[in-house]
Amino acid sequence: MSSCVSVTLGTREMGVCRNPLKIMLLLKCMNQWKWQSFVLGVCFLLFLLSSKHLRKKKPNLFWVSAIAPFMVGDLKKGINPLSISLLTFHEKHINAAVKAGLLSGILALAEGIAVGRSLALIKNEQVDGNKEMIAFGIMNIAGSFTSCYLTTGPFSKSAVNFHAGCKTPMSNVVMSVCIMLVLLFLAPLFKYTPLVALSAIIIVAMVGLIKVKEFCHLYKVDKFDFFICMVAFVGVVFFTMVIGLSASVGLSVVRALLHVARPITCKLGSIAGSDIFRDVRHYPHARNIPGVLVLQLGSPIYFVNAGYLRERILRWVEDEENACKIDGHDLQYVVFDLGGTTKFLLILRVTSMDNTGIGMLVEVHKGLERKGIRIALTNPRLEVTEKLVLFGFIKDIIGEEWVFLTIKDAITACRYALQRSRSKEEGEV
């Protein structure tokens, strides 16, 4: 995302249009180029690149590369005037203000929180994103009345403070006073900044933000994330920032909805010589329990995914019934694991359930009951248990004796019930 934004801002600031036809026209007018400006721009570019290299070799000279982005155009002398009198709520200004405010707010929050968390990670500290957003919001609301620029946590100034050893917000007060003195007395010295210098600064910033290795890593890890990244990049470069960001955010929302609407469900089998149950697809040697089907539901159950879960459960039951007929016995119990199992320190579990989700379980119970199959629940969370009790699902529908703490307890109860039923049948015979 930062790469896309940097490319867009860079092309706008340097006067480079993203239209390929105009770029070709620019190349045709090479006879009007001035070699003096080209040489000056290359010199600025080499200076910025060498300052970055120098900072890596000698960390004590961190300020050399950090001060480079400070001078980026014409600086007017004096402090910004009050702008509260310029507030207007006319219809023709509201749309532009909302669009600009929304985009700049998202980018500023993302940049500020990312920088804060990166620096906090180095010092093994914690950053509360909610408090960061509140702080940015208050600062920007107050700054909007005094013609202030968008307030966020910039990379360069944050790096200066961090490497200088600043530990408290008082450093920002000192920096603000210093900037005020510069604006009052030293601004005329930076008035005549060449456009080629500004272009060199933007080029260096763009090159630093475009992480080619991250693109390759993203392609290896997750193809869909890479696709979203490329959509954002192409949309911003060849169209506008709004189109690029909107397309990427829209695809991300669609992906999140797909994950929510199609949650994880799997059949569990017993690992030989232990009380551990795992997904039979990941552990082919996991054993099935005769007459018992253990299903794991690994996400909240509510109206969005209730229909999908009902279809998946009934499909699992149908497949298990066919497999049991081949083995010469009947499926009599279905155990729903609501607590989840640990997989690489990640616990998959049903964390919540609404009325539609409970209604789905009732429908599944009725359908299985007609086939002579009972339902058992294992390790439901307190919130889920309370809703099931209030709904009457546990006491009136499946029975309190069919709620267990672990899968092993449920399997033991199912086996005991199977043995009793077989003994009864043999006694009657």
C-alpha cells in the first residue's frame, strides 16, 4: 500500500503524468531537455543515496539521511494563521473534503501506527492502536483550526527521535518549538529549493518504499494476497489512488466475507496410543471410531454461515453412513467439537453463536434423530453454553448428559451406550 501511495504522490509532484501517450510525447521532446537540470538532479539523487548508505555504515550519522526530506519546497516565513473562520459546509466543498479526509486519515493512521509498533517492537514495548487513533484524531482536529498539516507519525522524524534517545512525548514539544523558530527566522534560507531536488527526494522515497523482496515473498506465501497487492499497485499507478485503494480494500473485504461464510469444518480421528484427535486429512493414520463421527466446528456460528454449516454437517454424516455400511455397522452418534484443538498455538473454536446458529443445530438434530443418530457436544465456551441453555437446546433437546468436557469423554460415553444397546439386543434375542 505504501508503495502505491508513494508512486502516486511522486508522479504528481514531479509533473509526470501516468498516461502512456503523454509519457511518449515527453520522450519525443528530448531536444528541449536541459542538461544542467539533469546533472543537478543526478547530484541530489547520489547525495541522498549516499547518505542512506552512510547511515547504515555509521549509525551515529543517522541525522544526515533524516534531514534530507525536511526541505521539500517553498517555505513561507511565520506561523500558520487561524483557519477556523474558513470552515464551510457548502455542498460543493463537502464531497471533496470527505474524500480527501477519508483517504488521508486512513493513510495517516496506518503510517503512524505502523511506525509506532515497529519502534516499540525494537524496545520490547506495547503500543495500543486505539489510543494512537484517539491521539491522532485530537491532534488533527485541533490542528485543522490553525492551518496545520496532517498530523501522523512520519518515518524520518520518528527515526530521528528514536536514534537520538527520546523516550517521552516531551521530545515532540522541543521539536515543535525548534520548528517554530525555524519558520520564524530561517524560512527564507530554504525558499529557493530547485524542483530537481524535490524530484530526487521523491524518487529516493519511492525506491525505498517499493519492496521487491516483499512482493516475491507475498507471491510464495499467498497468491490471493499477491493479487490484491498487484491490483492496488496497478490501480494507483495507471488510474488514481482512489481507484487503487478502493479496489484493494474491496477485494480484501470480499476475501474476509468468504472466510466468514465458509468456516473451517473437519472430521477428527484418534491418534494411536494417545487421547489426541486430529483432522483425518492432515493425519491419514488417524483412526475412525466405529459408529461415532467426530466433527470440529472452528468458527462462530451465526446467520452468515449457518446454512453452509448445515450442508457440510449433513454431507459429512451422509459420507460416514455410506462408509459405515461398507464396514458392516451403523452410524449412531455425531460429536460436535466446539472447543477446538491446538494447532501451532492457534486454537480454533466456536466463540459465539446467535439464534440462527442455534436454530441450525436444532434442524440438524431433528434430521439426525429421524435416522436414529444422537448428538453430543464437547467443550463449548461459557458464552455459547449460556445461549444454548437459555434456548433450551441442552436441557430439552439433546439432554444435559450429552455435553462433555473433552472428546475422549464423549467417545467413552458413546461406546458405553453402544455396548448397553448391543447387550439389550442380545438379551432380547
